[in-house]
Amino acid sequence: MATSFFKKVYWLVQQIPPGKVAFYGQIAEMLAAPGAARTVGWALAALSPQQAERVPWQRVINKAGRCSLRSFEHSASDQQQLLEAEGVEFDARGTVDWRRHGWEGLSPDEVRELLAEAGLD
């Protein structure tokens, strides 16, 4: 069973538009939980196959702009392929250009308000 924080992570990751990426710490900061980047990663790694079809986990990468291993089911290569199918481009080192593909995101206040509307507060 997903924790309340995990559910909030899943909701927020669903807000990332196709062709854009966010980093783990950015998601944590938007959820007013600075320092919880690893927990965001654990939440995404805990997705069931059915949840992974609804939550675009591939849109969350590390702060260096690279894909990270998600689970035994999906590799960093799988993640990159899914992102490339959405139009995200990688350089020769496997890095995303944050200026081009980075999601600006939402403020913690906006997130708090939207989570309340969604009944996840």
C-alpha cells in the first residue's frame, strides 16, 4: 500500500507534461519536503506495473540530467527510450538539456492547493 507521501509523488509526477523532465529533488521541494529526493525515488521504484502505466515515472531523472535505474523491471536505457519517444533529446553523454526539456514545475503553495482539491492533503 502506498503511503500518503508516495500518493502525492504519483499525483505530482502525473502533472509533468510529455517532453519535459523533472529531477527527484525538485519533486521533493514542490511537495514541501526538501531533502526527500531519495524518498521520491523509492516511491517511483515502488510503482506496480499497473501504476507505472498511469504514472509517467520516466519523466523524473537525476539532477545531473541523466536517467537513473528505476527497478529490476526497467533500466536507465528503457527510461531514455521512453523519453526519446516523447521528444526528449539526449546529448552524446546521455544528458538532457534542462533549459530545453526541464519542467518549470509548480510552487509548493500551488501544489498544496491542488493536492487539497484532489483530496490528497
